[in-house]
Amino acid sequence: MMDTLRALALIFSQLSLLAFGGGNTVLPEMQRQVVEVHHWMTAREFSALFALAQAAPGPNMMIVTLIGWHVAGLAGLLVTSVAKFGPSSVVTIVALHAWDRAKDHPWRGLTQRGLLPVTAGLVAASALLIAEASDHTWMPWLITAACALCASRTRLHPLWLLAAGSLIGLSGIGQ
């Protein structure tokens, strides 16, 4: 059990420091570690935990605590939560202090513009990973693509897209 907790602490503290642009940017690596490397769960279980975490109120990285609980119970929940949120919180506090001091420097705006496509790419990779684990026939892929297109081209609130996808899924279309 201690080896599992140590592995969880190492994985999630590294992910904490890699989560540049938001927690969802490390979902592909998180999934790779818990599914492919350590075999703590299947891709389908990971996808289900992600869906549960996104549906629940609260922080969008609740998947971290759910993985910890799934793998090692309450101890795993505590270890993954502290490991994922602790290191990045310390780095964020230090970085924000430095960022605030550099508010008048021209490199700050260039840095922000340069990081935008990196963050967008990381989020897109996360979305593709979750879609691959969730969509097993052509109809869910079509629904996913339609929602992605609609989300990127309109100002429609994502909850409406989620509701539409849920209704289509409940209707049994494509199953």
C-alpha cells in the first residue's frame, strides 16, 4: 500500500507542476499513468470518473481525488489531492508575485500571446483522449464532433450542449 501511495504522490506532484494552462491539460498524461503504466483502472473507468468529476459541483479537477479514492481509498484521496494541488499552488503564488512586478514589461504580453496556442493544444489533446475512451461507435463521435464545432463557432453555453448530448444518449440513438 505504501508503494502505491508513493507512486500516487510522485505522479500527481509531477502533474501538478506540468498542468500549464489548467488542470485539464494534463489529462492525457494522467490517463496514461493510471491506465497504461500502472493499470489501476481501464480507459473506460477513467472516462467514467472524468464524467462524474465534471458533472459534480466544485473544482473541475475532482477527478484527482476520485482516482486517489479508486486506487487507495481515503489515504489515496488525501495523497493525490495534496500532491496535485500543493506544488502548483506554491509555484502559482511565487509566479504571480513575479508576474505582477513585471506588469509594465513588453515581454509579458508576448509571453501571454505565445502561451495561448500551447494551452489550446493541450486542452484539445485532453478532449480527444476523453472522446477516444468514451466514443465507441460512429454516432457518439458524430455527437462529439458536432458539440465541439458548435462550442468553437458559437457563444452557446456548454451546458446546453451537454443537455443535448445527454438527451440524445438517453434516447438510445446510435447504440
